[in-house]
Amino acid sequence: MPNPNPAAMEFLLTRRSRPAKTLTTPIPAGAALMPILTAAARSPDHGKLEPWRFIVLEGAALDRLADLVDSRGAALGKSPDDIEKARRAYAEAGLIVAVISSPKPSEKIPEIEQTYSAGAVCLALLNAAQASGWGANWLTGWPVHDAVFRAAGLNLAANETVAGMIHIGTETTPPPERPRPDIAALTTWIAG
């Protein structure tokens, strides 16, 4: 017989990402962030490879990344609007946890499953932050798809990528309403 957790189910059925641009200080710093990271790390991880890791970005690190967005955007021929939007994502943030997909050699666990695990960590981190009372948003953006930005800004190895940049802070406005998927239209039942 199942042992339901109605409060957890209600949270999952009503959870909403908070737009990153609406998040401000205070942020969960130091010890306050550790339970959130610990909860995120309880994501599915076939083979117990831990094919992901965290980089916590605050203060001067975010300013440095904002400056790197400027130089990389110009080098890549990005429009001034694209550069400014990406720059603000770092310059105006109080805290970003970068979830790094870091696949491990394995004969049993394909790399794609390890990548999915990193994605699961992103969602778990987002949910753990919100369950802890913080606003949170999962973003990426063109900078994290640039190998030079990843290497120079985040010191990632060649085989590593960014699964998500999880912005966490205090929400200043309620999230906007948005349409939800039609589950019946997206679900196929196969009984035999």
C-alpha cells in the first residue's frame, strides 16, 4: 500500500520557477546552501558515478563572468542586445549554482544517461531551493555553450558542459501565470 506525502505532491503540482531577473538578496549563503545542494545530489545516478558537480558563483565571480560575456559576445559576433541580456544574467545575480555535467568513463553507464543525471540534479536543485523558501530559476544562455567561456570563466575540462545555471535568491514578485501542458494529449497508455 502506498504511503502518500500530500504536502510534497502539492508542492510538485504547484511549483513555479521564479524569473531570474526578479530575484534579489538575501541569498542562501554558506551553510544555508549546503542542504539545498545535498538534496540536489540525491538525484538518480546509475552506477553511482556522480557525473556532475557544482560551482557556486557569487560576488566578484559573477562580475568577472559578466565581463567575459562582453568580450566573448563581441568575438562571436553576437548582437548588442544578446550580449546585454546575457551580461545582465550574471551582473544582476546574487547567487548562481552552475551544475556541471562531468561524465565519467564507464562500460555500463552510457554518457547520455550521465547527462540526464546532471539534468535531474538541476531540477532537484531548483525544487530544493524553492522548498527551502527561496526563489529559483534554471537558465543556460549562449555563453555556456561557448567552449572558450566555459574554459576561461568556469575552468571546465574539455569533456564538461553546463547542464544549468540555477539562479537562487529572494523573490520580489510572484511568478507570472503560464499555460501548462495538456497531459492527456501527451500521454499514451499501452496495456498489452
